[in-house]
Amino acid sequence: MLGLLNTVLSKGNTLLTYVKDGLVMANRFLTPPKLTFPVDASAEFNGTSDFIQLDNAFSHTKHTIATWVYADSVSGDTDIFDNRDTNNDGIRFTQSGGTIYYQVNTNDTTATFTANKWFCVVGTYDGTTQRLYVDGSQVGSATTSQTIDTTTDARIGARADVAPSRFWNGNLANFAIWNRALTSDEINSVMWKTYEQVSTTEKNGLQAWYKLSADEALSGTSTATLTTYANANSLTFEAPACVQTALNGLPDITDARLYSANYDIRVSADGGNVESLSCVETELNALLV
């Protein structure tokens, strides 16, 4: 009888193993990725002194400016990107009191903006029409005749036409600049991609792509994907990818389980403000219960 009981228990454990493995496989293939933004890393700007000095004025009348943005606060006036010679001469993405402004010389296109949430914001100008997109949808447009002829090197995260000010308070990632106006279909494709995933056709006219992640050196040569970060030494780079790497090193933690969890986690590369990996592990393991 004892032998029979042991056999039953053994079969039961085997069955439970099959069931558990089956749930893992079902979770892996049936549960869509729970992504709230596509970037695997970002740069955190402190709102008081952080900015990135670029070495190009990006003087393109026809253009596309695209980036993922996260604001810790929408109080005050803060600049995402500034490419101006004077107040009304050039291109700028700025935020003021919960409104985001895409400025082309004297003309503004605006949209509502909130804190503590990732948004993809894109501004395009084709020489005739200025368009603003938020999360892939056009939210504003204007017919305007403008010429961009700037000489001042642009800045990410601060005002450029005077001494640095209006510092961005939050995170930025995948900042890209084209010398042409992308179509709506291109915007909806590119916004979800890393630089490596962008097609050759989509890269047509691409002038710069700044991933803004910890694995980009703070000094380097100017290329289409990296520009010298002359004033970025105090930036904190936050990377959910670090969490994924750590979780992958734990027993039985898979990408599928990670993607199925709510992992809106921000981990500072300098070790500050790090959410406990044990909490993440607990949450992921709960998916298998």
C-alpha cells in the first residue's frame, strides 16, 4: 500500500510539473507583451542642471523630431529639445503647465501633456504643414510658411539660445532627427523600434539617433547614433534592461514571465532609487500560481 501511495504521489508530482510547465508555455505564447513604452533604457534629467549639448545646429526646414518623454512634473516651463538662435527663430519642443509645444519659428502646435507617464511625441514640418503627433496619433496641425536657418548648436533637456535654463525634469529616450517629414505610417512604425530595428527606408534622411542609455559613452565621436555628451556627466541613466538582465540570472525566470508582469520599473545606473528585485521576483512567480 505504501508503495502504491508513493507511486501515486510521484505521478501527481509529475502531473503538477506538466501543468506548471504548460502554464509557463501558455503564458509565454498567449500573453502579449505588457509594454507601456518600447525603450530599453532612458536618461534621467534632474530638472535643475542636467542637459546634453549637441554639436550640430540641425538646420533643416523640412524635418522630423521624435522622442519618448516622461515628466516627473508639469509645473513650470521645461524644454525637451531646443534648436533656436533666438526666441522665435528655430525649432523647439517644450512643456509648460501640462501643455506640450512644438515650435517652428513663430508658429506653435500644442497638445495636452501629463506627468508620470511615457509619451512618444513627434513633430514634423514638410515646408507647408506643421504636424504634432502624440503616441502615433496626429493631435494638431497648421499650415505655415517657415524657413529654418539656425547656427546655434542644439541642446536636449535645456534652452539653447541663451545660457542653459528651463531644464527638463524627467526622462528622455530614443531621440531622433530627420531632415524630412516622416509620414504617419512611418511614425507609427519607428516609434516602437530601436535604432537597430529601423529599416533602411525609414533611415532615409536620419541625421541623428540618441538612445540615451547607460551603454552609450558620455564621450565619443559624432555619428548618426551618438554625439559627444559634453555636459552629460551628471545624468543618471535608468534602464529596465538591467532588471531584465538580473531576472534572467535567477532560476526559472524567463523573458516571457518578465514581459507578462507589470514591470514599469526604473533603475538608476548609479545604484540609487533601485526598486527591490525580490519584489519583482515575487510578482513574476505569482503568475505561475
